[in-house]
Amino acid sequence: MAVTNEQVAGRAFLKALYRDDYYPDAVVDRGRDVLLRLCERVETERPADLDALYVLTRAATEEFNDLQDAFEEAGSDIETVAREEIAEDFWFVAQAYGFPDADVEELIATRDW
């Protein structure tokens, strides 16, 4: 399924990571795909409230947790710059889908990075 939200379709997810050679594009691509799958799930499942949204974002956060090994194997890490960029994109997704009161820490509450 392709994302239909125009804001999301025009978003360059994880832009800062792509600009920095410390983060391998192939692994960043996988992170971008996690975010796009999250958007597809939001469009398909249409969460009725923040709690329902948090279920979706926490599942996507778990996928980022699983990417840590791939970053490390490539000589990189999910460190401060990456954490901030990922969190910002989760917040953007919440805003784009009509959840202006979403708490970024709740969106990524299951993170271990």
C-alpha cells in the first residue's frame, strides 16, 4: 500500500542521517521503511485516539530497536543525532495524522537506544 497523506508522501524521513556518512545508507533505508510502514498502518488502522496511535508507534520503535545491530555491524550506532532525528520523524507522523497532542516520549516509549 502506498501512503496517501500528502504531508507524509513529501517527507524526506531521516534526512540528517542520510547527510552524514557515519550512518550507512542501506541501514538508514531500513529505518525509513519502518517509518513508512508505520504511516501505512496508521492509514489502514486509523487509530481512534492517542492510546491506539501509541500501540502502532511502539511497535515501530521495536523495529528500530532491532536495527541497532545492523547499525553496529556497519560501524555506526543509534546515538544522539540519530535518536533526535528518529524521534522528530515519529512526532511528525503523529502530527501529520491529526494527533497534535502526541507526546514524543510516549511515541517511542519502548526504545532502547
